[in-house]
Amino acid sequence: MKKKILFDSFLFVLVALISIGVTSCVTDPVDTVKNCDERLITVLNPAISSKMTERVPLTPRADTLEGKTIYLVDLQWGGPEAGYSVFEEMEDWFSRNMPSVNVEIRRSSGGWMGDDPALRKEISSKKAGGVVIGIGG
Amino acid sequence: MSRFARSIELEGNIPTVGASGVNVVRFKDYDLKYSNGMPIRYVAFPFPVAGQPRSVHKSYVEGNDLLSNKPMMQAIIDALTKPLTDEEKKEGIPAEGAAPEPRLLKPDTEDNLRRLFKDREWTDFNPIILPTEERVAAMLTGTSHTSGEVVSKMGSREITVEKAAVYAVMAGAKPEYFPTILAICSQAQSFGNSTSSMANMIVVSGPIRKELGMNSGIDVMGPFSEANSVLGRTFTLAGKIMGDLRLNAGAYSTLGSNLQYNNVCIAENEEALPEGWEPLSVQQGYKPTDNVVTIGIGWSYISSVGEAQINHPPHMMFRDYMRSLAGMSATIVMDPTVAGLLKDAHGFKTKAELSEWLSKNVEVAAGTYWGNGVNTTAFTPMALQGLEPFAAFSKASPETLIKPFTNAGAIQVVVAGGGIQTTWFVTDFGLRRGILIDKWK
């Protein structure tokens, strides 16, 4: 009789343990995943959808810069002198290698993040052949 | 740069080329897809460009473009003269390349999902709680707002209430934290992403500090409070994912900042404020019973290390330390004992009086001020336009002492700490106007 009680108790505990494991896998799969390693779980996606910005084409290019005016626009990243001599070196290169190109160096009053409508207007009104704008970094 | 170039191309029909350090140019594709829309042509110099002597700039101009590997000047001429490719002629919203994200991830094992979250850099690489539907639904019970409501926008990217709940779950938050998290997420786009080491500060004001169990006392700035820790971390996760900031693909700070793990998330010790010193939120016009979170941007903080001295009291030390800051804004975090000393022994009846004194007494040599690249980049254009005080600063000789903190309102004071030592931090964080947490309940 004593043996029977022990056996029944053993069976009861075994069934209870199995039940707990099964039930918890069903109701709280993440916390019990160690007991069911291959269980598949579903989670929400943290990533944010990105919509592409509307594409705008570049303006058509002319064949050559010869005889045209080129603007070199310094956005003053790091200050008014930080990258300015890059443009002076470009101006020097044009004077030696393409002397027909007229070079105008300007500092943008809007700085790195800003705008300079007056300068844009000047560039447009002069019908510039091209603009080199920089310099970050 | 790309906006300026686009305007010139569009308005004047003038060919334009962006010339920049390779560290900036590497992000041109991201800018094209999500921001500018025009396939600006670029040439790339080696980095750094700014501040290099002319001899180096000469070598850059005579060297090769790092994108095309052609001689730099030939690359520039080509960019201004070569016919457009089909890609460069495209108009309208491109069908290809958009990045719609499904609401649910494909079912997978926990190990695989954890790996995926790390691979996609959606975490701070500390363990996270996976955002199951049940957990996110539980988090959403913390607010009356609907799950699809937009909390914050950055270009076309939006954080909804449900996304914020995902980040809250990931960071380990409780539903009662959620209104504060929503308020924090409403500024997630300000998470520091800069070539410099930008970081954030989060200060919580009002009764909610106590309701959430936030620490405003002993070790307020240390890792000793669940609420301080989790709220700050949620901003990190939200900010990273919002900005799609991944290493070498969007995140571009050269040194980064360790402060970005928690964003200096603290609560003000309002109960310990000296009489007459108002809580931060009340200074901003909110009621003492309002729950408010204030977020700031900055880079650095400096500790007093030791306790206050009678012969050279704290406000003089603030002044001395603030000479090291960029000079745009400051936030001083001080123990209540320091606040008490300043009021009782040195006569500062309000926080505003202290800010005013500092504004008038912090001086720095003009050369030092302009030696800070952030000041030079940000304020030189204003100086050139004749805007004061920057025009006057720019005319001063390098040795001339100037008072950079012209706006006393940009010097904030937060009282926090446990009264163990008369110590403080001087920081360069500039706090924005606080956000009402209660509207997110």
C-alpha cells in the first residue's frame, strides 16, 4: 500500500511537471524558450519604414567649361579659413591649365547648414558654367 | 551642401559638384534616397580637410578624387561637363529601393531573433527583452493614445505609439513608464549623431518622478535606479532606430560618446531645492504639479571632484570651469547642499540670479573661443553678416577676453543628489523646452 502511494505520488509529480512545461511554453513562450529551444516566436519589428524621396534630375551639362565662369563656393565648415585654400588652389590650377575659365571664389554667408539666397541669385544671373561647392570634412 | 547644390541646379540650371572630405561624401547615397532626391555629383578629398595647412590642400587638389580615382581637377571638370546618365535623369518616386518594414518579423527562435536584433543594430548591444505582441500590448495599456498615432518624425521616418512601445519593451520598461517614454520619443530625432561627440541629457520633473521610482537623490547619476536606467536607455534605442544609425552606415561620430548609453537621465531633487529656487519645469512656465521631461543636447561634463571651499566658492568654480565649454549653453547639476550654500552664504536667491551672474562673469580669450571648431563653424557666418555678439567676437584680438554666455537663459541649473558631498557637474548641455508627459498618459 505504501509503495502504491509512493508510485502514485511520483506519477502525479511527473504529470504536473510535464503540464507546467507544456502550459508555460504555450502561454509564455519567450520565458520558457530554454525548455523548448526550437520554438518559433513572433515579435514586432523595431525598424521604421523609409519612403524614398522624390527624385529630381540633374541639370544637363554643357560639353566644356572653356570661356565660362566657374563659382567656387566655400561653406566655411570649420571656419572661414579652414578649407578656403582648397579653392585658392583650384583657382590657381584653372589659371595655369584652363586660363579661359573665369573663377570666382565666394564664401556662403549661410555657412555649413545655411543658405545664401543672394549668392545663388548672383550665380544664376551670371549664368555660371558650373559651381564647385564644399567643403565638409 | 547637397541642399545648396540642389537649389543651384534647380533654380539656375547650373551644373554643380559637391567637393568634400571622404568622411562626408560616404553618406551621399543615404542623402539622395531619403533627403535630397537629386543625385548630386561629388568628388572626395582625403580626410581631414578643415584646418589643414595650404600645402596639404594643394596636395589634395593635385591628387586624385577618392571616388573616381581620377586626378581631382579632371574629376571636377567631368562632373560639370559629362552627359547625364539614365540614373541621373530619373524623376518621381522610385519604385525600387523603398524600404517598407512589416509590422511583425518572420517567426524564429529566440536565439535567431536576438542575433537578428544585434545584426541590424537595433540594440545598444546590452541584452534586450524581445517585443512579443503580448508584451507590446501590455505596454500600450500605459497610454490612452492609439497605437498608430505618430509621436515623432524625421523626414519620411515616423515613430508611432506602437513603435515606441516596442522600444520600451526592448529596454525593459514597465507600462507606467510609457507616457514618459512617449514624451521622450517625441524628440528621438535629436539623438546625437554628428561628427563630434554629441550626446543628450534627460531631466524629469514633477510628481511622476516619485510615482516611477526615479532617483533624484544619492547617486542620481549612477547606475542605481531602474527607472533612470530604463528611461534613458529607451531614448538610445529609439534614437538609433529612428535615425537608422548603424556603424559606418549613418552613425558618423569619430569618437562617439559613452553618455549615449543612458543620456544622463536624471530626476531633479525638487524636494531639496532651497526656498525660492524653482524646479526646472516651473522655470519653463509649467505648474509644479505638471509632469515634464526636458531633453538637452551637449557633449561634455566636468566634475568638481571635491567639496566646496569657502575662499573660492562654487559659483566662482562654475565660472572657472565654464571657460572650458564651447560657450553656447550650459547646464549645472549640483547637489542640494551646494544650492543651499549658494543661496544662504552667497546670496543667490533664485536659479536665475546665478545664471545671470555666470553670464556676466564667464570670460574666455577670443582666440580660445574661435579655436573651438563648433563655434567657428556655427557662428562665423553670423559674424560675417554683422550679427552681434559674434561680429564683435570676431574682431577681438586672440588675447581679448570676451563673455561668450551672452544669454543667461541658456545657463540652466538642475539640483540633484543626496546631500553627501558639496559637489557638482558643469556641463555644456543646452536644454530645450520641456515636454508635458501628462498629455501622453
